[in-house]
Amino acid sequence: MILSTKGRYALRIMLDLAGHIGQTVKLKDIASRQEISEKYMEQIIAVLNRAGYVRSTRGAQGGYQLVRPPQDYTVGMILRLTEGSLAPVECLAGNAPACERESRCATVELYRRMYEAVNSVIDTTTLQDLVDTEHKKTVDNPLQ
């Protein structure tokens, strides 16, 4: 499974906002810190806004902030919103038609275990976990 830039950037945007709880953050500031094109970010933030993950404030002091605390967002929520299905093969995607080979397919069980493992990780990792990891890395490596 390879995540698209949309999914990776959405996660970075949400992580940036999670690191600025209680503040309204301008898109241009996130774009600068995350080294993401502001135009591309506008498309991604619109998806996050429509889903109710972020809220915007207009005006000179406007910007974006998380709607809920960072511990209320899992990585899985964000990636599924921006990526759709994270199944490694089409036959395991939620809306896939039944596969006529499944009953005799040896590899489907491997793919199912892979999918379950990925889901287990992304559904138990929160934005707060990532904020904590980022903080630890910053404290341990302040010059990077």
C-alpha cells in the first residue's frame, strides 16, 4: 500500500493543527512549516472542513483549528477520509463485488491479515500520539 500525497499531507496538516491547540492557524503558516503548496493545501483542508475535522475562522486573525481534541482523531479516520479504502487488494475493499476466486484463493488470507494489521495500527494511533512522538523527537534532536 502506498499512500497518496493527499493522504500524507492531510495527516501532516492535522498534526500541525494538533500542535497548535487553542490557536487559529493560517494556511500559509502550515504550508511553510510543512513544505506543502498552499494551493494543494486548500483542496485538502476543504475536505477536512467538510468532514467536520477542522473549522475555519474568517478575517485578519482567521485560519483553521481542530474541532475536537487531538486524541479524538485516529490516523485511520484521516487516511480513510482522504484515501478511501486502504485495502491492499480490490477484493477486500468494502464495496467490491464478490470475487469468484475467493473460495480457492490462497493469497486472499495473506492480504486480509495485512489489511487487519494496517487497520490495527492506524485505528489505535491518534493525532495526540503523533504530537507526543514529534515532541519527543524535537526534544531529543533539537538541531534537526
